[in-house]
Amino acid sequence: MEKNGNNRKLRVCVATCNRADYSKLAPIMFGIKTEPDFFELDVVVLGSHLIDDYGNTYRMIEQDDFDINTRLHTIVRGEDEAAMVESVGLALVKLPDVLNRLKPDIMIVHGDRFDALALATSAALMNIRILHIEGGEVSGTIDDSIRHAITKLAHYHVCCTRSAEQHLISMCEDHDRILLAGCPSYDKLLSAKNKDYMSIIRMWLGSKEMVRVMRKKGIEHHPNFRAVKHVPFDQFIQLVAHAGCMIGNSSCGVREVGAFGTPVINLGTRQIGRETGENVLHVRDADTQDKILQALHLQFGKQYPCSKIYGDGNAVPRILKFLKSIDLQEPLQKKFCFPPVKENISQDIDHILETLSALAVDLGGTNLRVAIVSMKGEIVKKYTQFNPKTYEERINLILQMCVEAAAEAVKLNCRILGVGISTGGRVNPREGIVLHSTKLIQEWNSVDLRTPLSDTLHLPVWVDNDGNCAALAERKFGQGKGLENFVTLITGTGKRGIGGGIIHQHELIHGSSFCAAELGHLVVSLDGPDCSCGSHGCIEAYASGMALQREAKKLHDEDLLLVEGMSVPKDEAVGALHLIQAAKLGNAKAQSILRTG
């Protein structure tokens, strides 16, 4: 039976350090135990479970009928931070032998205790997959640092709240490896409250220091108090479910107790960052000005609505399904989902050769276009503005658009080699000067384009007629590639005229007056119509988009354009396309004009 990308059961190691994490892990362990065809379970017990002062709580694991595979004594006696560090070190020394012997496919680690950090560190360094329970939460103490450190070591995450899920995503964890399941202990809590609790109510739970204080004050002799080292979980939840109030700084108060709506007074700042139901009242600076007593007056005996922030009672089935989905054939190395950031400019020669680019400037009668163009002729990014009517506005806009495009090229990691400008009219490419333009581009005669652009961008600049530029483009990227001799003819609708370019023996021909390929301005009739170049009877005066538009408008004004089957809306300008449509529908005058053109 194939499971998890292989042909064997998933070997799961559950490591528990104290009674608190066991209350979360036990429901998962019971679930794993009920599916022996899918899982093999190994239980490792360490930390305070094995300390008499804490009640030797490993016994409750045995009472739950789990076989404890390994017991590790890892607690160094002491109440200070140094003892905690030494305990982590001791666990790190002992764990490798255990993990080498068990060879689990995945280790389940809970929470934010220092013991759990030792477990996660050992498993990560030994290439064992880690499933972390309750990552992404915020409590407000050193526990946060430990919890988030375990998150970074873990490969899979089971979180209890939507906020925790979002925190994990913000921490760059892979969303596909995060399960929003709820807290496993809630599977039991939400169905645990019953009326048979009086036999348990005499018991109470306290830390060693609290027990010492109670004994010193003689409180343990009071008939309403009892100090014990450990209360079994089933009995403990009956206590908190029926208590008049719970006081302390345990995560249990802000998490599990919410399932019963029992009032809670959280002392200090240890749990201040956690999500809570309305049953929790925080007393941060206890105990100044009798704030604990005031909080008791406000909280004791109240009954709040049950909170399901941390679970809906169905966490374990979700977790088991998640475990079954783990593919052991997937790479062990975890991937982080970093947000998009600006890439550094590559200094690698291969990348530089791939990103060599140029700025292309196209000056048309209507629009001014600037583009970043790769060495393969691909447009990386294009910018378009209306072409201003005056020289000063136009030259300023060209400079502005080129500067913006050059800056954007840096962000796109493109290396700009130079600038190429295509414009209508007669151009001296050697000097980069527009000698004479047509009437379509006003105030555009004797214009030096090379100098201001080169001085601004500190790049070489080439300027040429748009027909010549088209011929060069065809030679490098288009139909003229590899041909020794060819002629390019360009035509356009609207305000574009007729132009061209000549390639002879692989070289562009300009002619002595830079008019070699001004095909649109060859005179075909001395008494023909006016042309935009100032002459008469040019090809462009008959066959350009503007010429055909002019003839179409004449026919329309004389009510001779429209024939049956066509119309021109009132808000639509008459153009060359209407003339062509009329000719196709049999308009003899339109046909004659097109034949002449």
C-alpha cells in the first residue's frame, strides 16, 4: 500500500517535554495509534516529565497506554537562566543517539519551550523532517523568540488561529506546508464539561515556588486549599471548567480556559500578546494598588461565552490527513517564500550580454514613443505621449521620457548601450541633425537631437529617417535578414505618409542629400496636388493615408461617397478606410481615386 510517496508506513516520533505540551500532543498520539496501517509511533519523553518535583508526569503517558520508547533526563537543577541553557545543552548531547536509533521520518514538536528548541535543532541538523504545533503565535516574552526559532527549523506547521497562520506566511514559510487546524486539546475540551466534578474540585495546581509560599503562610492547612504536584488532565479541565476564576500567567488561562468561558486574570506580561476571548482580564503590573484584588472583584463568579478562537474540536482529523499528505520523496531542504524585492544589478558577464539594450525613440506626427529594446529586438517596456506642437515642448519631453526610461532600465537590470531616434523628414545621420521635416511635425527643421540627448544621458545617440530605420530593422531582425540588396517601403494610415529605405550590398544608402529612399516624395505629376513636403504631385500626395482621407472627405462633402450598405456615424471622421469600403461596394469614383493612388 503506497503512502507518502513510498511503500511503507510513516514513522512518526512524538517528543513531549512536560504535562502542558502533552495535553496538546496526546490527542494527536491517540489519533496516530488508531491508524496502524498508516503510521508507526515512537514516543520520546524528556524534560520535566521525569522530575519528581513536577509529579513524574511521564506516568500519565503510561496510563494512557503509550509505550515510551526513550526517557531522557535533560533538566539541570536550578531556577535561573543558566540552568535553562545547560538543560538545552544536555538535551543536544543526548538526542543524536536517540534519533540515530529511531530514524523517524518526521518528528512532531510542540510550542515554545527550551526543550522543544533542543529537539528541533537536533532533528534539523540530522535531516529529519519537523512538524511544529502552535507556531506563529505571539505571547510577549522570550517564548516568542524560541517559538519563532523552531518555526524556522520546522518543515511543516500546524497552527491554531488564522492570525497565527498569517504570521507564519509573513515569516516567509511556504503556505502549502501550513495547516490551520485549531488546537488539538480543544478536540477534548469542547466535549469535556460535565456535572460530576465535586470529587475533583478539592485539588489545585501550583508551581514549586507557589507551593513554598503557601506552606510558609500555612495556607495548605486551610480547608478550602490543597497543594498538589500534578492534577491529571481530565481532572484539571474539570477544575477550570467549574472554577469561579483562574489566576496566573500560564498559556492555559488564555487558550484552553476560553473553551469554558471561565473568568481568567492573567498576571504580568507573559501572555499579553496572545489572542484571547472576552473572559481574560490582564493585570500587567501586579500587584500595585491592590490590582489583583480589584480584578478578582470584577471577574470572580462570572460566566462568559465559550470561545472557539483556538479550535472547533476537529483538529486531530485535519492533522492526520496532513501527515498522510507528506511526500517523503520531496526534497528535504525547506524553501522560504520571500516577498518580491528589487533584484541586485548583476555583474555576471552572461547576464550582461543577455540584457544589453537600447533606447528607441519614435517621433510621429501624432505620438512620441520611447521604448527599452533588447539586443534581440524585443520591446522590454514602452512609453507613449502625444507629440507636442512646439520645438521647446517637444525637445523637453524627449529628454524627460528618455531619462525616465533609462532609470527604469536600471530597475529592470537592462544595460543601455545607446539611443536610436527615428523621425520623419530629411536627416543628416552623421551629425544627428534633422535638416528638414514635413508639415506633420511642426518646428522641426535644423534640429540637433544628438547633442542634448548625449549630454543628458552620457550615451551615444543615432538619428535617422524613419524609413531608413525600418530598413535597418528588417536587415537585422526581419525579412531582409541575410539579403544583400532590398528596398523597404513603409506606408501608414492617418497622418503617416509613404517612406522607404534602400539596402545595397548590406549597407544603408543615404544619398548625397540624405534623400535616397524618400520614395513617397518622388514627383509623378508636375501639376498634381500639394504634398506635405512643399512640392506638388508626389506619390505621397496621391497614395498616403492623408491623401486618401482628403479625397474621401471631398466625396463625402459632395454627397458622393456613401453607397447602399454603408454609413458614417455623425461623430466619426471620414477617412481612407471609408473610401476603400465604398470602392468595394461599387462606388466608381472611389475606385477611380484608388486606381490613381
